Amino acid sequence: MGNKGKAKKHDQAKVKARLGRVSAMALESLGARAQDVDTPSERSEGLMDDHQTKIVRLNKKLYEAELIRLQTDLVRMQYWIRETGYRMIVLFEGRDAAGKGGTIKRLTEPLNPRGCRVVALGTPTERQKSQWYFQRYVEHFPAAGEIVVFDRSWYNRAGVERVMGFCSPEQVEQFLDDAPQFERMLVRSGILVLKYWFSVSDTEQEARFQSRIDDPTRRWKLSPMDLEARNRWVDFSKAKDEMFTRTNIPEAPWFTVEADDKRRARLNCLRHILSKVPWEDMTPPGIKLPPRPKKGDYARPPINEQFFVPNGYPY
């Protein structure tokens, strides 16, 4: 076996060994402890100096191993939610290109889609504009045993709609008064409401915008609205600051995710979600497959009577 093959096998063995002790290693590497999950950050979102230190990305192997551990716990958590009838809403807000979509993907990909839904609403119709503002969101709320993830939410009114002039100052003021009352009602009804704001520096956002332009498969992620928001960085900062001041309530506080490093942002957010649900491991025992019954007198129809997708990748 060549040196490359030996090195590859050696790396794979190290990753497998790391999986067994990844929890302690990852927490130590991330500089986090269980009791520090909600510790306020000393870093604040804002315009960054040109000489700022370059971001140090989390080691990829460590990230992947810790992601497996967290996603396994998410599956266990979902079993508990389904069995107990727990209801849960998770809101993802933040800057464009801050990594909300990637975190949502890592949150939902291991879960049973019958009990976990992602809601990403488009522009409201004329009929919806005439309704109570929260009405089109309410119809997507969870039933017993369900998780609903909002990829942007009713907070559009305090952010995009406000900055872009899609609503009046009076409507913004009404929303900022109503949102805390609305969320208190949800919490009193037994729904857990988690609100995450993904914070990214303008320097990192610029790099991500450029990577989307350079990649034809990702250009759809960059809309004219994103470019306009880029020109109004300070306006969005001011709107976010007031939104936090008016809607950061004890029953449903805002949690900021520092997202200049996507890997750390994803792990930190998933870990935080797990810490906020009082779940227990209710994973059902494995099923033992019985022997297959004999096919009896069944005969498969002739192959030439069926249509097959052409095999473009011969064996």
C-alpha cells in the first residue's frame, strides 16, 4: 500500500477514535461549558476594521464528529417531543448570508419530517395584507409533538419591511407593542419559543456574497433585495437594536449566534437548542427483522414491458 493510502487509513482511524471522546474534546476546543450556554458575548455586531484578525475556522474533522453527536441527540429529543406532545417553535433571523439556512439544514436533516416542518413564507398576498398581521404565521404553528422552524418570521416587520419602507411607521410601532404580548400567549399555552439572531460582520458577509456570485449553483441565494440590504447596513443595525430592546422578553428572549465561522455557529446553535428542551432519551428499542416470507407463486412481469431510467453510469 502506498504512502497516500496509509495516510488516508490513518486519518480515518483517528476520526473513528475521536468519535468516542468527541464530546469532551469539542467542548474544550470550542471553549464552552454546559453552564456557559447562555453567557452574554463580549463581541458586538457592527462594522469591522480592515486590520481585524483573520477568522480561525473550527477544525473540519472536529466539526463533523461533533455534528454527528449533536444530530444524534436531536433525534433522541424528537422521540421525546413526539411521546410527550411537546410543542416547539424555533425562529431564525439575522443578516443576509449569516448562515441561517445552513444551520436549519443541519437541524432538520436527521429529524423525521412528519414531526418537524420548515416554514419559509414568501411575499404576502393582497388578501394576507388585509388580515391581522400574525394570521398567516399562526396557521403553521405546531400541534402536539411537533417542531416548527421559521426561516424568517413575523419579525420581518421589524426588519426588512421597516428598513425597505414596505410598511408604515405606525405599523412598525404596533408590531413592536404586539409581538411581546403575542409571544407571551404562545408560551402560556405551552409552546416553547426560541428566537435566534445570526450575527455576521460586514467583511465576512461581503466574502459570502462574492462566493455566491462566483458559484452558478448558489446565485439564486443572492437577490436584488440582498444587495439593497447591503447598502443599508447601518439602518438594519438600528432596526435590530430597537427590535431587541422592545421584544427581548424573559418568556422568549433573543439569543445571538456569532456566525463569522459557520461551523462554530451551527454547533453552538444546535447545542443550545438541545439545552433548552427538557428531553430524555426515549429512543425505541431496535426492531429484529423476521425472515422474509416466501414469494409463493408470484412472477415478475417481463422487463421489456416496463420503462427504466437510462443508466448513464455503467457498472
